[in-house]
Amino acid sequence: MPRKLVSSPRVGNDPSDLECCDAMSLRWEVPQTMLSTDAARRIDAICDRFEQQLQEGEAVNLSSYLEPLAEDLRPALLRQLLLLQWDHDG
């Protein structure tokens, strides 16, 4: 049974000290934005470059990928870049 988010989480050195819940229940807190086709293509192209850099073993700097993009599109791009990085590191 999933744990519920408590009003005051406490964090220690052990990840189990975080009294909250599973990640799925937090998912609803992240605003989802509808992207235009052009914006989705730009994000996809940036993600392709980022993934290639990861596969080549190069150090990646997330901010260098986010800065050229319009500020309102950065959260969507950041989500995708983090997913790619987690998948690669996983």
C-alpha cells in the first residue's frame, strides 16, 4: 500500500527517513504543459544531442542545454534531460 505525503517530512542520512510517499503520488504536483509541434521538435533535437554526449562518455552540463531555450520551455526540457540521464546512469 502506498504511503501518504505527510505535512512535515523529515530528512536524515537514510533515504527511508523521508516520510512521504511513492513518486507516483507526487507526479500530480508537476505542471504539465502542452507543447507546440515546433517546441517539441526543438526539445527532441536537444535531447538527441544530450543523449549522444552521454553515450560518448562526455561530461554533460544541463544548464548549457537549457539556456538557449525559451524560459517557458525549460521545465519540459529539464524533465526529458533528467529522464535520459537517469536511464543512462541506471
